[in-house]
Amino acid sequence: MKYFHDDEFVCQHCGKIGIEDRFTALLDKIREDAGFPFLISSGYRCAEHPIEKAKSKPGSHSMGLACDVAVTGEQALKVVEIALKHGIKRIGVNQKGRSRFIHLDIADSLPQPTIWSY
């Protein structure tokens, strides 16, 4: 990884790093094109992570194929535009409240293309 470190993708529940290399390589390309740094607010999440346990079945974070990028406003829009350019077909948007982020996801086994809001 050029722009990120393994510790940005560590499960905040168990400490495991389960993010897929093909996903982080894509994130590096998105970061390169964006021209500004951004933080990963949530990377890999193990199946026992409270957010994943609350779901009917663990999602794309637990597959190592998704992350949440802490961006707002114009930068959030730019991340979405660049992600689409790079073939990301699953995007979640949370641009309200204190925890604003863009969810990027390449889980082929889940419905796509799709965009949703939190």
C-alpha cells in the first residue's frame, strides 16, 4: 500500500487485519486520483464485531472488501466520483451528524450496482 497502513484496516473489535490486497490496491488508486489524504474510519470487521453481529449475516466489511472513508462535502463527492470511475459499484453515503463517511465496497456476491444512505 502506498497511501495507507495496515493499522487503518484493523478490526476495532478483535485486532485482526483481514482486508483484501485487491481492495487496498484499488483504494490507493482512488487516493492517488483524489489528490488529498483521507482517513479510513472503519476497515475490516470480524464476524464477531458488534456491527456485524447485529446483521442477519456479516457484510462486506467482514469479507475484507469494504471500508468507510471519513470525508465530507466536496471531498465526499470527489471520492464518490473517483470510486465510480474505478468501477466501485456499491457505495453508501452518510453525510449527516458527527460520523460522516462514504462506504466503498467491492463485494461481488452482494447486490450491485447500488447506492444507499444511512
